Amino acid sequence: MTGTAGRVGAPSRSEYCVIACAEAWRGNGEVLASPMGLIPSLGARLARHTFSPDLLLTDGEAMLVGPGGEVEGWLPYRRHLTMVTGGRRHVMMGASQLDRYGNQNISCIGDWSRPERQLLGVRGAPVNTLNNPVSYWVPRHSPRVFVEKVDMVSGVGYDHAAGARFHRIPRVVTNLGVLDFDTPDRSMRLASLHPGVTVDEVREATGFPLHAGGGLVPYTREPTAGELRLIREVLDPGGRRDREIGAPAR
């Protein structure tokens, strides 16, 4: 691993988050990346610039675009739908709630018959999660988000996905670390910590028991000097990434 400290400045927490999001698309090949949120979008563009050059990016409407936003081609709705239902898209969504098996809620908080708060609604979450890989981005890891049981299943977790051919949740990235479901019962585990974060800190911010490899959890990989320059000078020169997780300015 190529170090960065002392040459372009030590990575910030938000830059570790960008790297962790980018890694979600490593090795995906020619699939459509659908990131939702600033840091996931920076991650997808960074992956396209570096280790995933075949990744397809869109303008969110009808065009395929390059990592700088330049138009590369047309993406008609029929082709988009074919990719969505055939496992050739990898979405990174947000979540108001996530439980230990990866069920996501973006619909309501509280009982469905009388919710305390109305949210976005399920939108495309069921189709996304049953038909193509879906990762998640949570900018503020807390017990309010990571709950024992979601109030409503919007995105489908491993315990509700029997028979779904393309269902997969590669990773959950938060401001504290990276989580995945690489366990015998497909329940959530702590895969890596962002530097400066402890296992106890993540456990305290999680509303259910979390697998943590006996407490021996690696750190999220450090960005290379080239990746940091891309993030800081090309992808996000205005530093919006820090504001998304409430990080102090460098």
C-alpha cells in the first residue's frame, strides 16, 4: 500500500468514506453504477477513474457519461430497465433504518397503521434489492439507523430474499467504518474501521449485536496519493465531502 501522509496530506474521514464507497464497485465490470448521495457519487467516479474503468455512469436521466460528466452515449429507458432486472446494476442507496440482515426502511418510522413520521416511501427499493446488488451509505452511524428490526421493509435483506437470483448486499459504508454480511447466517459484521474509530465505538452506535471478528478488525484501506489528488483536485475541489458527514475542515 502506498502511503500518503507527508506528501499530499493525511486523508480525512470523509476521504476514507469515498474510498470505501469506491471499493464497492471494484471488480464489477461493465455494470451501471447508481450512487445516491454525494460521497457515493464521488466513490463511483473515483472507481471509474482508477480501478474500474468499465463502470457505466449516468447523468441520472437518459445519458451515459464519463467520470467528468462528458456524454458518452444514450441510455434508453428499455435498456436501463433490462439492466435493472438482470443484475447488471449496482446501486448504493441511503437508509433511514437498517437491521442486522440488511433490511432497509425509507418509508415510515413507527407502526404502519399510525406512523410517527412519513418518509420517502418504498420507491424503487424492492426492485433494486431483489434484482441487482445494492450497497448502502449511512453518513451518521447511530442506533436510530442501525436497529434490531426495521419498522417497514423497503429494501429486502438476506432473511427475506429466498429465491431472488440477483439479490446481494456487498457492503454498508458509514462515517465509522465498513460493514458486510460475510457471516454464516448472513447477519451484519464489522469488516473495517476508519482510522481513529474503535470497535466499541461502532458497537455503541449499533442497535443490535454486531459480529466483529473477536475484536480484531482491520482499518479501511488508505487512499493512494493519486486517489487523493483526484478527490481533492478533480472530483470535489470545493470539499463538500466533509460537510456530508459533519467532519471538521482540514
